[in-house]
Amino acid sequence: MLLEEKINSDYILAMKSRDKVKSATLNFLKSQLKYSHIEKKTEKLEDADVVIVIKKQIKQRQDSIEQFKLGNRIDLMDKEQAELDVLKSYLPQEMPEAEVRKIVEESIKESQAASIKDMGKVMKVIMPKVAGKADNKLVSDLVKELLSKV
């Protein structure tokens, strides 16, 4: 079953069970997927395309949570966190940090990076290896940390 089909069937189940948070979150996600359909001019999206849309939604929720935290709006922060949890359940399992760190170290050697100025070169080597399997912020933070020690 494709990821998009799973989202559609879970949306129907959430509506039937009157799960307001899940149904609202999936309804919004479905609309974003429709925009992606229109943009790509296709009937079916590949799972990789669906994951990109989900990650974009997750990033928006994380940014909102940060803003609500600064504004001391716990009620809105909790709502966004619940939506974030729903969205994360549709992502493939992420690599553990130790495995990502190992890939970053190998990529630094492979790209022959000498300083933080070479971060772009390192990221070009890493991204095809971890795309969709690791949090981009984690990858970026590890690259910065390890390049600052070089």
C-alpha cells in the first residue's frame, strides 16, 4: 500500500472514530498532497514525494511550537505537538544518531573537508546517503560539530 493511500484510509477511520486532531491534521496533509499532485502533474505521488510533503509539515509544526513556547501559549503548543506526533507516525524509521555520525565522519574524509567553510562540499556527499532516513537538522549540527574539530 502506498503511503498516500494509507493516509487516505487513516483519514476515513479518524473521521468515523471522531478523532478531531488526527482527522484535521490528515485533512490538511491531504490538501498539501493535492497541491503536490498539481505541481508535479501526476495522479499518483511516489512515497518519497509524500515524505517530502510530510517533512515540510513537520518543520512548520516545529517552528510553531517554538513560537508558541516563546509566547507562553501552552494550549496552542500542545495542539501543534499532537499534530506533529500524527505526522511523524507516517515517516519511515530514522537512523540512530550514532549511525548518522559515522556517515558524517566518512563523508568529511571523502570530501577532504578542512574547515567549516567546506560544509557545502560535505553536505553534497552526505545528503544522497541519508535523504529521508535522518533528520536534516541533526545532520547539519553533526557536520558543524565535527568540522569545527578538524
